[in-house]
Amino acid sequence: MNWLEALQSGEQYIEDLMALGGPVMWPLVLVSILLWTLVLERYWFLLVTYPRLLTYWMRIADTEARRTLARAETLLAIRRNLRLIRTLSGILPMLGLLGTVTGIVETFDLIHVFGSSETRIVARGVSQALITTLAGLVMGLFGVGVGYDLHRRANADEIRLGQGLKP
């Protein structure tokens, strides 16, 4: 199997999973992409931009006023988007729960129309409910873990910044 076939197979798997999860999967994916984007931006800032910013501030902060301004602006930059990351991490499990409810409601609607003897109807609705729940929980847990790490790093950088502008 070459890489193109593997890519097409993966794409088909994702399409099938999105279809099985129902309409709530799209908001889950969009919020998850936003979360990943913010997380990557924060790590890029903390690992690449922040040391450069400190070096820059050390070069130009020749007066007490400039040092104070540099500290204030850097403190704001360190904390940027951390609340949004936490918020999105909390929204993802709620979207998963919404998918669970919509899957169960759809199941009861179909049972009402076709009767309870059709097990495929019940299985499809329960499957949709579980897929969205799993997706929301997994994505939310990722966000909580990474959000905690980013918060810990920001606190450590704030402490270092409080001791003076040192990289």
C-alpha cells in the first residue's frame, strides 16, 4: 500500500466516523480544530517567541519605565488565550453529551415509527450517541491536560519574569 492509498483509506475512515456520529460531530471537529490551533500557538509562543521577546526587551529596557512596560506586556502575552483553551476544553464534553442526547432522541423517534422489534434502529442510535460522547470526552481531556501544562508553564514564566527580565 502506497501513501496515496493510505491517505484515501484514512479519509474514508474519517468520513464514515463523521457520518456515524451524526450532525454534532461537525461542531465537535470545529471546536477541536480551534483548540488545537490555540494550543499550538501557545506552545510556539512559550518555546520560540517568548525567549526572543525577552531578549528584545532586555536590549531596549534601559529605564525603569521601559522595564515596567516590558514586564506588563510580557505578562499579558504569557496568559493570552489560556482561558479560551480552558473554555473550549469544557465545551467539548458538553457537545459530546449533546450528541448523545440527539442520538437517543433519534432512536426513540425511529422506534416510535418502526416499532421496537427493529434492533438495527436501536443499535444505530446508540452507536451515534456513544461515538459523539467518546469524541467529546477524548478531545476535552486532551484540552484539559494541555491547558494544565500551559498554565503551569505560564506560572513558571511569570515567576521568572518577576525576578527580572531573564530568559
